[in-house]
Amino acid sequence: MITLFTWPTPNGQKIQIMLEELSERYDARPVNILRGEQFEPAFLKISPNNKIPAITDSDVVRDGAPLSVFETGAILIYLAEKSGRFLPTDGSQRAKTLEWLLFQCSSLGPMLGQATHFRRYAKQDVAYAVERYTNEATRLYGVIERQLEHTAWIAGDDYGIADMATFPWICRHRRQGQDLERFPRTKAWLGRVSSRPAVSRGMDLFKDVAKQAPLDDEAHQKLFGNQGVLQ
């Protein structure tokens, strides 16, 4: 069985959506990143980069312990391959899906994350950073908009892991300084993904728990301080 270690952030919600889409039983455990639980030794054993999400799979044992997987792209590929769903087996379409998944992991997510940070969470107003990352977010939205001119879903004609990876970031467009009226195809795609019951369930997982963990000074330090940096 899959055990998911997560928190309701965009990266956590990617895997939450995938597991709900698979409609198989899994165990979900919150890792309160606002209180530093991502730095606890037990979690670091399965996620050495001290980031959520991570999974373990009790069906696969390595060195006496369940297989663990960290990094969202790797987790999505692992779950897709294990289930035989949401990742094409055809060579060209598989490559296209992986292309857009890695676009999300390497470009879209990091840049939208920076835009959100400097617009919403930075303690100092850094005008250059706000402009830099908001503009880059706009450019990346344009990349998606052009792709959706030719396809119904991010990577082609079928819904898949590229959509699951992208959705939790795009649904936070206002935090990134983006107006979806400028991107009508992206807005329509967002509506199609939102209408899926599994997506709603995945997005809601641990949301109530997170509401009880305020973003106070301690949380800000845990998230954005130098904890975990070798001294």
C-alpha cells in the first residue's frame, strides 16, 4: 500500500490528486512544514531534500524497508507506471507527457513559486524580484496557452500526470499576479480539471488541518530560514 507524506501545498496536491484519481486505498499522513516536521530524521530518511511530498510503497521492500520515492515528478511517474494509468506507453506520446511534466517541475513550479513568495511572503518589498518573477510567470502562462491551442489537455488528447502536476499551481494564479482573462484556453482547461471529483478530493486533503497552522514568525522561519543548512 502507498503511504503519502504531504501538506496541502501545490506540490503536495499534485500527488494527492493522483492518488485520488487512482481510486485505490492509500494512507495519508500530514507533515506540518510550518512547524518544521520536514526536518525530522524519520522524514529525512524518505525525503532527503526535506521537502514534501514523499511516498513509501509497502508492496516493494528494499533493505528491509518499504520503497520510498521523493520529488513529485518521480512520484507521479512511479505511480503511473505501477498502475498503468495516466502515462501513455506509446513512445512519442509518452515523451510528450514527460516533456510537459518536466516543464512543470523544472520551470513552471519554481518560477510561480518565486512569484508567489516575493508577492505574498517576503518580509521585505523587493520590487525587482516582484517584477522579475511576475513577468516570468506571465511568459510561462503564455507557453501553456499556446500549447492548449492544439490540445484539450496539457500533453495531448488525454488527461494525465502533466495536468495533475500543473493544476495546483495554475489555480493559484492570483497569488502570482496573473489574470486568466488573458489566457482563455488556460482558463477553460482549469475548469475542465476542476470538474473532476478526484481533483476536488485531492485538493481538499488536510486543508482543514492546515487552517489550524498559522503562518506566524516561527512558520516563516521554518519555511524560509536557514534550517537544514550545514553550518
